[in-house]
Amino acid sequence: MKAQEHPVVILGLGVSGLGCSIALARRGVPFVALEREDRAGGLAKSDMVGGFPFDYGPHVLLQMPEEVKALLGELDGVRFNEYPGRSGIVLGTRMEEVVPAPFQLHLHQLPVATRARLALGEWRGRSATPANYAEYAAAQCGPGAYELFVRGYDLKRPRFPLEEIPPDWTTRMERTSLRSIFVPTNGQEHREQRFLYPAAGGIEALPQAMARLLPEACARYGSEAVEIEPETQVARLANGEAVRYGQLVTSLPLPETVARIRNAPAEVRRAAADLLYTSVYVINAIVAGPLPPWSILRFPDPALGFYRLSFPSQYGAKGTQCAVTGEISHHPTRHPLSPQQAARQFHEGLKRLGILRGGERAVLESVRNIAYGHVLYYHGTQASRRMILDYLRAHGIHCCGKYGRWRDMLIPQSIVSGMEAARAVLSEPQRDSICGLFGGGQRGRRQGGCGSR
Ligand SMILES: Cc1cc2nc3c(=O)[nH]c(=O)nc-3n(C[C@H](O)[C@H](O)[C@H](O)COP(=O)(O)OP(=O)(O)OC[C@H]3O[C@@H](n4cnc5c(N)ncnc54)[C@H](O)[C@@H]3O)c2cc1C
């Protein structure tokens, strides 16, 4: 079978692949995007379960960079509502003990004894030059607040020693002032106070609207890439097709991209084996009980299996039913857990919190495993990650998205990462291989087509 030829091939149409595709389509660059599934969205998809649009992983939209805000404004067929954050951290295992998020603004609401503990923590001082994430987090939120609830939550999410994670693992933590333990610190706009969510259809309404911006023939679904040959610049698909590319953009998880590289050097394969991650069971249920007045709650207490519960019937598809989604991290060796055990922990936790009462069972339940849930950025990974990205880049392969670049990213940052990959594709000297090697640049630009020949 003769290989098809495309100046740019994109692997994966999650939000990062979509961001890249939209940026290339706007510049008139011919490309084809190959997606394994039957529709776009990746992890930002939603499924109707019991008539309720549950997200694959519970998603809300925060921390929106300007170029993503501009993109949202251009989308047709989707409307975003803004919701008050209404999230919080549950201290212990009682729903009555919740510090509303951002906790940095609400510490003064805590009982006096707890606040005294937080203030005492300040005597231990904050590290000015943190050597790891644990020290960074303690310095940002104060040693007392860190021990009381931040550490427990952060341990349950990645299931990995926080001391082995570099201090710049995340930039999402706002600084707490000692003053905020005693008096309200209103007036500051914190990132978590409000979020956006599609008015209907779950989070998937976002990638579906993004996909509608693409020239139709440029997105090919049911097309799984199984092998990449950097020397011949060919991607092979599960159906036996071969696709020749000038530039390749991949949003596949980085270890999956390396696994598909034919004859990848041994050191690159070894580096890929260094990339650690944590898997997540996402458990959805509709329960009979009343809907708690929260959108998202975090649970540092080790007695509860889940680290987070979301109540999507507070946003998105509103109604009287109480839809609840739990997230439980696991890993085959560091924290083994079967889906049945996870479902049991979820049930027990809901009962303990009083969300399920007495002998009640959830009306409906589904468990989904997200294999690459949280990417782990730890001291041992940095050099390996850099080496893989450099090797791929030297072979005309650009990586984008949370899993493609192996960095903690929310949806907006993953979209931007896709747009950045498009800019890298267009940058010199690669531009020559797009427009010269295949000669499709001008043709694609005029026709807005995919440039296949
Ligand atoms: C539990 C959880 C909760 C989260 N909550 C939030 C939140 O509240 N807010 C937020 O903004 N972000 C959240 N995120 C992060 C967000 O999901 C990611 O940043 C974003 O979805 C990453 O998009 P992506 O396109 O980079 O990757 P993906 O969504 O993984 O897309 C990759 C695409 O590649 C396709 N693919 C895979 N293999 C192949 C192959 N061989 N050939 C062709 N195609 C292939 C996949 O089908 C998929 O469509 C959460 C993540 C998780 C796991």
C-alpha cells in the first residue's frame, strides 16, 4: 500500500491535539490529525450515565490564559456558565468541618484551637529556598496549614514521597499570610473562586466545539498509530496504513510515544522507563440523598480512600438528583488497588460522610480507570524527560499536552501547549520541510485543505 503524505501529522485529538490543529488550520497549514477513538476530546470527554453527563475525569475550567479565553469566544454551539467555586477542604471525616477554598482566604473561620495550631506552625518558620515540593508547599501556605491539610491531600493524589518532587512541580499554590489566620483577607481575587463549565453536555461540549473549527477531512477518527519510523518519517496505523509526514506532533503520553518509535536508542527507552505516573479510578454515582452545597471537596484524611469528590449536579446539568464523582489514586506497585476495592472505598467514604445514609446504596455507579492520571515530575525524571523531548525534537517530532510533555497541566495549559507545538512546527528551519519537502504549503493555504497527496 502506498503511503499517504502529509506535511504535518498530529497524533491524538484531545484538547492539546485540537489546540495544535486549530492553530495550524488558522495559518492555512495542511495537516491531518489521527485519533484512535471515534471522537475528539481525550480525557475531556463525557458519557451519559443514567441520563447524567459524567466527565471521564471531573473537569472544571480555571486559570484561563488570554489566548484560550479568545478561543472560547470563537466557539459555536457551546455556552459556558460561570460558577462560584464553592469548593473546600474537609478536615477529618465530617462534612461539618470544611474550610472553604481558597483556604488562604478562610483560615479565620477555623476553630480557635486549630488556628492556634496554625499560628504555632509559623514559629517553625518557612524555608526561603525550598529544596523540594514539601518545603515549597510548607513555605507557601505556612507549616501549620501544610501539616493540617495540604500534605495529606498531596500525598493521596500522587501516592509518591513529596520530598522527592522538585519545588516547581506546580505553581498552583497561592501564598498564605500569617494575618489571614486571624482576620478576613477579602478583596484578593484567588484563582479558585470561580470556574467555567459548559451549560450543557458536560466538559465534552468544549472539545466538540473545538473540533467543529477544523476542516472536515483533516480529522481522522478510528486511526490508531502503532509505530513511528523517524528515519523514513512514516507513522503506521493499526489498520496497516502508512502515513508519511514532514513534521509529527504527538499528544500521546510520552512513554507511549517512545514505545512506538521503531529502533529507539536504548538510552531513550531507559529514560522512558523512568517516567513515573499515578493512575486514577474515577467513580461516578447518583445517590438518593440531598445534594451537599459544594461543587468540589478535597479530603486529606487517610481514613477516606478518595482525595476529591465533585458534585457535578451543582454545575453543568443541574437537577434535583445528586451526582457525585470520586477520584482514587492507585499504582500497580506503589499503591495497588482493584476497581472493586476502589468502589468499596468510595461507598464506605460516602457513608462515613453521611452522603449515603444508613443502609442506602448508590442508585447507579460506574468506575473508569485513567491509566496515566497524574504525571509525576520528580528529581529522577527531569533529565530523562528532557533527554526524550530533545531526541524527539531532533527527529522532527514535537510533543504537546499534559501527557505528551509530561508536565502537570490543566485543560487551558494543554490547549496552549498544542498551540505552542504548532508554532514550533512553523518555526525555521522546519518550515522548509512543511512547504518544501511536500510542496503542499501553498496549496493547502489556498484551499484550507489537508494537503494529502
Ligand atoms: C482525574 C483528572 C481530573 C482532572 N481535572 C481537571 C480539571 O478539573 N480541570 C482541568 O482543566 N484539567 C483537569 N485535568 C487535566 C486535563 O484532563 C488534561 O490537561 C487534558 O485533558 C490533557 O489533554 P491532552 O490532549 O494533552 O491529552 P489526552 O486528553 O490524553 O488526549 C490524547 C489523545 O490521544 C489519543 N490517542 C492515544 N493513543 C493514540 C494512538 N496510538 N493513536 C492515535 N490517537 C491516540 C487519545 O484517544 C486522546 O484522544 C484532569 C485530569 C485528570 C486525570
